[in-house]
Amino acid sequence: MCERRYGSIVNVASSSIKQPIENLMLSNMFRADIVGLAKNLSFELAPDGVLINTLGPGRISTERSAAIDASQA
């Protein structure tokens, strides 16, 4: 990408990049790390035309989210 002076890296994190989610300590930590990595990569790669984005989608219905909901009900 740097040689072509064009490219894009997209990270998919979670809404916990803005607000940590209770009882998900490890996930919260790793999501914050993704944001830090993306920022550092942007400093290094932006001059070569490489775009770095991180998406923070909201809740997605998974078995894990159902289990968390059930444990809190």
C-alpha cells in the first residue's frame, strides 16, 4: 500500500471504544488497544496515502450477548 501510495485499513471494534461495557473487562481493554494501534498506524502510513479507519458498531445479537443479558435479568 505504501509503495502504491494508496490503500485502506479498516478495523472493526465495538461501541466499547467510546464507553466501556460493564463486566467485559478484557474486551474493553482490547478494543481500546485497537484504537491506539489504528492511531499509531495513521501517523506512520497517512503520509503514504494509506487511510486507517476503526468502526465501532452498536450491539450485535450473538450467543454471547444473549448470555450476558440472561445473567443480568
